[in-house]
Amino acid sequence: MDGPGEPWVGQAVPRLEDAALLSGNARFIDDLAPVPGIRHVALLRSPYAHARISKVDITEAAALDGVYGVLTGAELVTELDPLASAVRAPVDYFPIASDKVRYVGEPVALVAAVDRYVAEDALERIVVDYEPLPAAVDPVAALEDSAGQVHERVGSNLVHHRTFRYGDPDRAFDEAAAIVSLDWRYPRQASTPIETYGAVAHYEEAPERYTIWSNFQGPFILQPLMARALRVPGNRLRLVAAPHSGGSFGIKQGLYPYLVLLAAASRMLGCPLKWIEDRSEHLMASSAASDRADSIEAAFDQEGTLTGLRYRNLVSVGAYIRAPEPASVYRMHAASNGCYRTRNIAVDNRLVLTNKTPIGLNRGYGGPQFFFGLERAMDKAARSLGVDPAELRRRNFIPANAFPYDAPAGALYDSGDYAKGLDLALELADYEALKARRDAARAAGKLFGIGFACGVEPSGSNMAYVTLAQTPEERAKTGGRSGGAAVATVALDPSGAATVTLDSTPAGQGHATAAAQIVADGLGMRPEEVQVVTTMDTQNGDWSLASGNYANRFSAIVVDAIVESTDRIAMKLKAVAADMLEVAPDDVELSGGRARIAGVPDDGIALARVAAATHWHPAGLPEGLSPGLREAATLSPDVLDAPDEQDRVASAVTFGYICDLAAVEVDPKTGRITVETYVSVHDVGRVLNPILVEGQVRGGFAHGFGAAVMEDLVYDSEGNFLSGSFADYACPTAADLPPVTVGHVETASPANALGSKGMGDGSSMLTPAVMANAVADALGRDDVELPLTLDRVWRLAREAS
Amino acid sequence: MKPASFAYIRPETQDEALSALAEHGDDALVLAGGLSLGAMLNMRLAFAETIIDINRIPALNRIERVDESLRTGAMVRQADALKSADVSEAAPLLRLGLQNVGHYQTRSRGTLGGSVAHADPSAEIPLCLATLDGVVELASQRGSRRVPAREFADTALSTIREPDEMVEALHWPIHTGAGVAFQEIAQRHGDFAIVAVAAVIRNETEFSLGFGGVEGVPRVLDGMVGGSVEETVGAFVDELDAMDDPRASAEYRIGVARHLGVQTLRQAQELAT
Amino acid sequence: MSAKFEADARVRVNCTVNGKRHTGYAEPRTQLCDFLRHELHLYGTHVGCEHGVCGACTITLDGRLARSCMTYAVQAEGAEIGTVEGLSEPGTLNPLQRAFSDHGALQCGFCTAGILISTTYFLADNPMPSEQEVREMLSGHLCRCTGYEGMVRAILSVAGGGS
């Protein structure tokens, strides 16, 4: 492409990341030895859900050949301050247990040795005396007085309770023609990237500082928390991301307590330490999405208009509130109306401590649990009102002409056309034929069902939404919180080659490719000519509290920072080139690697020459221009303001849309669900690169389908953990996933310069609800819970018949 | 997830292997394909002072017809058995079972003998061998002996193999032309079965119907063709003492065993006629 | 003669990886994946579960597919090993690798090495597989990013097969 042509943004540009990944040349955290003299860490973990530690004897372990040091929790904790969270409660969270253990897998002691093999040998030689205590496992039972007390100082396991009202929900329910209610349990699940947690922590004296290389992915709001726990100023804690990360889906956020632990141990033992979590540790003790006991009520008028919603959420947070929790409970809060017009909403949120691994970011982050309630209630309402479930949703959608839409709990929906997306889903599924097929199947005695779910996808989070966990009075005391900043830096070196540095710590999403497309468009280059740096380094790079890879932040916010910094570079290039070409800057265009005079073909100068001038000859630059070419743009969308006194908050900057439809047949003899049709329609705003979007859509579905059908972190009634291997925790394989028909509608977002929306959670939020709805329709019963394993579905089918 | 220390012996002949077993048997584990043992060693669920690696004993790789049986050496790889014309002709039930064993990748290195020696309650290969009333050939320096497959595993993951013995070969009664069927149900493709059922019809009159994954060891119903399949299978399945674990309840196992048992036996009968 | 090594022995292991001779040291218990990565510095093979389910560490060992986490380095004495580093010449991608990129068959790329090794072996064994056969082969690997769709398409495109 020589002259200006079709922009790179929007094209299926092959991923720049792929060549290294496909040839074995990409480097991940376990491939790195960034400093010499590294010792290897293994962690002794609690076999008990709840027990007092009466004695830890490390004598034999410390004496083992090859062992460099052994540290107990009690020793480590004295060197640390607790890790803070937004919930004001007497719950001290340290990354290792000292006086008692509160979940199976909680670290109890740390061994550093010549290699991981010897470190594990030493673990077997540590003797811990435990006095077992009654465990709080089930979220409802944990509220009873007789339940084990996870943190005695709280006084009960109920650690947080807030209620919210928007509009007049009581009146809506008083006047309702019909009320639909559902209550259910939601299981624990985890996103289980194929690469586990990993880190190298290095303490240096004089000046005192910590450097940690890891696959931690942010949010970097956790960096000051870590520094505080280590009792050092923020500039003494440097976090460096590994060149590649083997997937995250949010869960690598939960690595940060281990970073604090390793940093402290590195200082105490006087050597750099490496820890690579193994799969069993990961399943047992990394992080999980919350298990819940939730309920919903939905009020409807005579016409089937949804007039009010009441949510009651009881969330098992695990043994500690690990920041940014309880964000998962509040992520969907500002969008509690889903896709619908109702303005009367009541929410009751209770967090209960349980003897389980602390919850944290996992794909969908609160979305699957939220939509399971709302969208199952909509399907149930459709059945009880005698309205087609698609039609019921259409009647209640926020209309296309109402955007931007100010949702009752404060979310500002940027754009959307929900009915259009639904229509496309119906068309792709051939809904009328599907219904006829259902009739025929039922007439033949078969269990055939159709389920729907529609949802919004909040992206680019307001860092302040988690402060909904505090009352307006508490928030007033702590000072304002708002925003969701992004920073991107674009530079042209003396050879004219472009480098863009991102703060989005990607884990496979293809940010480098999309960023290169954006820069290439802005500077008239080819994407493969742009170098993209994603190895976030808090010492040598630009970052903000909001930096990181979460909440679909990249295509909602980060892209705007890339556009802005690229524009600034382009303006400077044009100014310099204009001077060289003796035209006005506005007459210069950048294309094909050259600065040209607009409208004059085959003219201009190579960008390399223009760039060189800024580096080699600053004195020759037009007046007012600084030397060099480097621009860092930091921005935070204006809409992301602090929560107001009514607990309304604009929680995210873009709101995508998803409409999924599933048709299933259930075999009552085996409980096997066969997916006959699955359609998934998305509005991601402007598509930056179809390869990347397709990958996120299909990957999100796979996570959602696994969660719907097979994934379950199982604890028994004593809190023993039963899902400690990939044989026990079942993730779907290529042979388990049904075909999916994907469709797109596009409403450009006004929230950023490109019109794109965040996307990536996608169907992971809706597939659990859709599958449950389809199975409920097939079985003719509403008490359908997850995961829809063979055993569970068989049982439901047997009871239904 | 790293194994505890072990000494390692890699014999090159069966005699060397038996000598190593005679010397170390009490504290040794035999390493075949390693698809189960490797995982257990890595997770420190299995420990051994000595690992005896029998991957380099060529004699254990043979498939041959001996008398009325197909004899498969202990180290015949599952993938090779699946491709073997001898297996297809002389032990078609094994071929059906093998299609359900693990994954393409694990079958490449996984062995027939290793699976039988490991005695997982859900494993397909020991189920097929028990259903066919095959024989496990054990060898030690004391001599060799043949044990009916139905008696080889005593409980889940445990067999009557003596510490100085190794599984040398499996004998599959030739059932050319017989009706065979195999069905299983698992949550995911390639998982160990929750319930697996193998059926074989002999002489168009007798059947054997084996159930894996229900009890700790395969259970086989032998009977005569004719009569109500539902009643015959139902009566047998009702007496089974089914396992209960997070993957599936005992009720589910019984319910599905009945359903798959009837289907599988019917299918075998249809194919036999 | 039997090879015999004591539990704490430091054993010299000679093998050929991707056609090149390598020598390193291992204890009897050293996993082959650790030997390849941390002793021979071939970091392209990844480790995802260490119990043989995820398939990330899949390699070829003397003409068979092996989970290198459940194979021990001492077992590789004299063996021919194939890893992702040997699939194409430096600086180039082979048709399968290119197809993976074109079809969006990878995201984080952590599981990819094992899948490429399996697929290469599989296509030599079964050059014209059906989609169902490809899916069954892939079921020996876990990928959490892609939903596998791109992999299936990429493999079928190279195989010249199709549904």
C-alpha cells in the first residue's frame, strides 16, 4: 500500500505475536532467569479447611541437603502489613497463614532450595500440628450461629451487607400483574489458563528495593497495596511482566499476594526466589469465581413489561476479602437492569466468609452469576406469561434511539440496538423452524428445549465502582475515587522506526497486533513495521493504577490512548515535514512510509528522514518543537466519575451486547445434553480485527460452555477440596464443544476515537444462563442449577418425568 | 508437582527385569507407558525406592496367536493394538474398547499391560479382558503363571500380582465372528468412563456382559441369549455395589449401567445374528 | 545389560533433539520436560499440568507421542526427540504453523507447541482426517483461549480434508 488506502484497523491482519509463539521462541515466566543465583520455592499448604496451627517444626526440612532456607508463616507475617481491601472489617489478610489456616491450600511455610524437586522433598519433612476447627463451607450454613467462625473478630461470617434502591421497586411489586421469582445456588469455577502463576522475586539492599518478574496482569491498583504490605514506598517495588503470558482470563490478578510473599522471603533469605505454581496448587488455591446462593424477583405488568427487579445475593468470598474484591459483586451493579428499560431495582448484597480459597477475577467477573438470575427469570416469565421469550425481551429492550442511555443504577450505556441483535439471532437460528422442530420432538416423546439470554458487556472499568462496597458516608471519609486511566507511548527512533508501549499486559488477546494496526494507520506505515512493547515495567514504563489486563479494557479505553499518542506523533511529523517540504502542516499526509503533500502523487520525503531530523538536528526544527519523537498519552474517560450519594456510578465506558440462543435435546437415560443449535450474536462496536474478535467470541463461549456443563470446584461438607487435578476439574475439549454460529451487529461506540467496545468476557457471561434455560425448557422445570453434568441432568430428567 | 527420588533400572531383557524384580520387588514399581504411574509419581501419590523401566524389552512388544488366544505382550502400545490386523480379526472387542481409551496422544505410548496392571476401575482394557474371560500371564524368577482376568484385580487399583512378578502378556480368547459391542459414558471425550459396558456373544447362544466403572473392579454377567434382556441385565445391575464420587453418584452409575447394559447387549446380539 | 542409577545419581543423558545431538545431566526422577527446558534450554515445550491431561508438553520420543511431564529424562538416553523448535527452519513457518496463524488457532500460545507436535504426527498417520477425527485428536489437549474452532479449521485446511 503506497498511498492512503483502506485503514489497517478493521482488517484481518495476521497476528504479529504468532511467529514467536508457533516456533517455540516466545518466552514465558518459567523460561526466564533474569538474575543469577535463583533458588526455587515450594509452599507447604494446609490440608485442612479450618484449623489452628499449634506448632510448626522445620528442623528436618531445613537440614535437608539442597535446602537454602525454610520460613514459617509466623516468621513471614511479622515482616508484613496486611493486604487491604475496600471492605471495612477486622479481617487481616496476609499471603501466608500464621495462627490458623482458613482454607485447604492456604500457604503455611515456604521452602527455598536448589531446585523444585528438593524443595518439595523438604515440604514432606515439615511437621505441622493442627487443631481442626469446624469449617464454614456452604454460604447459607455459614451464616448460622453454629458455623465455624472464619475470622472471630468479625463476630459472624457475614462480613458485608449493603442494600440499594433505584426508582420505586416496592411500588412496582405492589402493582405487578405477575411476579416471577427464582432462587438458586451457583457453583465455584475457575478460568484455569494453561500457564499457571509464576514469579521471580529479587530483593536488593542499598538502596533497598524489590524487583519482581512475573505473569501478574494487573490491575496495577494492586501495586501500591503490595508496596504497603512490604512496608516500602511504591518506587521500591518494581513489577516487570514476562514477555508472554500463557492466558489469564483475570485469574492472574490473584498472583499478587504470592508476589508479596516471595518478595519478603527473598529479603529474609538473601537470594532471588523463583516460584512456579503447579496445576494442583492452581486449582486448589489460586483464585475462583464466587459460589453463591442468590435469588431474584421480577415484576411484570399486564402487557409483559418488566416493571421492577429485586436481587438478593449471598456471595461466598472465601476465607479473605482479597482486593479488588468485592468487585465481582459490584461489577454488574450499575447495569442491574441488563438490557431492559425497567428503572425500579432493589439489590441486597451480603458477603459471607467461607473456608475456601479467596475469590477473584475470572472471565466474566460477576457477569455469569448476574445474568444467570436475570436471564433465567426472563425465560421463566415468558413461560408463565405465555409470551414467546424472544418477544418478551423485545418488549422490554432499551430502544435503539435511547442511547446513550442513563441506566437506573448509574451505568451510561454508550450505544446499542438490542432488538436488531435479537432479530439476527432468530434469523441465524431459523427460530420458527426450530420451534417446529421442538414441537415435533416433543410429540415424539423427546426432551427438546430452547433457551435465550441477552446481556450487556461492561468494559473499561471505573476503578471506583468497587467503593460501592462502602456507604456514601464511608466514601466521603476516604476521599474521592474515580476513573480508569490508560497510557500508551509512541516513539519514532532516529531510523524512523516506530515503537508503541502499552500498559495492557496482554495474555493472548492480540493487543500488539491491534495496537500496530492503529499506529500504522496514524503514521502511514505497515503494522509489521511497528514494534509493540507489552512487557509492562513499573520502573521504566508509563502506567497508572488502572493499567493491566482486565474488564475488556483494551478496545474500550487503551485504544484511545494509542490513537492519542499516535496523533501527537503524526502532528509533529507533519510539522517537521511541512517545514522541509515548504508547505503548511495541514497539507502533509503520512502514507506508505513517507510524508507527502496531499493531492500530489509520488512526492514527499521518507518518514525516516523526517524522524532523523528531530533526533539529529533539533536546532533545525521549526520553532516550538521539542527534540525527538516520543509521546505518552494518558487519559481517563470523563464519564468514569465517582459514585454519587445515591450509589449511582458509571461503572464502565463501553457496553457491548450479546444475544445467545441454544436449542438442546436431553437424553433422559444418560443425562447427556446434545446442543442442536447455538447462535451467538455480539455487538462489539467497530471490529478492530476480525481474527482477534472471533477468537475472543469463541473462547468466551468455550469458557461459558464449560461452566454451564462440567466445571465445578468441589468441596465436601468439611471443606476438603476434591478438584485438585485436570482429571477432576473438567474443562471442555475440542470434542466436547458444539458448533456455534456467530453473528455481529455493529453500533459504533461514541466513547473512543475508533468506535470499538470492550469485548472478551462475551458469552462466558451468558452461556451458563442460556444452557440452563434450554435445559429448563426441555425438562419443563425451573430448578435447574449448574454445572449441568450428566448426573445432575439425569436426576432432573428422572424427577421431571 | 515433582516426584520423590527413586533409583532407576532399565533392563534390556525380560530375564534382567525379573532379576531386578526379585531383588527390589518389595520396594519397586514397574514403569510401562507411564501414563498413569507417571502422574501418580509426580503428584507423590505413588512412591518407590526403585523404578523398573520395561520400555526397552523388545520381547514384550509382540502380538501373536497362541492356541485359541491372541497373546499380546505387556508392552504392546495401545495405538499399535488399535492398528493391528490381528487384534481386529481375533479380538474385535479389544479394538472397540481401545477406541475409548484416553486420547490419541496417550494411546501412542500407553500399553495394554500397563493398563491391566494399574487396574483402574473405569479402564476399558481390563474390562474387555475380563468380559472375554481372558488371562493375565505373570512372570517371575519363580516361574510364570496364568491368572483369569476376572480374578486379577481384587479391588480398585490393586491386583493379586506378587511383588516379584510382572505382567508379561495378556491372552485374549479369539472371538472371530462373534457379536461384540462396547459403549461407555464419560463427561468428556477421552475421560475415564463413568460407566463402560462391553458385550460379546459366543456361538450365537452365550453372552458375556462386562461393566466397568460401577464397582472397584470390572463385573461380568455371563448368560444365555434369549429371555428378557431388561430383566436379565436389571437383576444383575441391581446387585452391584456402585461407587459414589464427585463425578457421579451411585444411583447414576446404576441407572446408566442398566441402560447401557441393555443397549450394549442388544447391539451385540443384533450383530451376532 | 540393565542400566542402573541410584536415586541421587547425576546421570549423563545423551539424546538427539530435532536432529541435533544433546547431552545433559539429570537425576532418575527428573521429568523429561524439565530436562529439555532447563538443562538443554529448549524452552519451546511448555508445562501445564504435570499429570498428562493438558497436553502442553507433548513431544515425540522415538517415533511416538509422549507427554514429556510423565516421561523421565533417563528414559530418553539415546532417543530421538522432536519438539516445536524442530518444526520449521529458523525465521520461517511451515504450512501448519502458517495455517494456525491464518485461522486464529492460537491466542496465548502456551498450549500451542504440544498441539503442533501432535498434529504433525497425526497428519502423517492420517493425512485426510475428517473433522470428527481432528476433534478427537485435539481432545488430548486443553486450550482455554480459542474454543478450538480455529485449530480445527487450520488443520483441515492443511490436510486438504474437510467436513
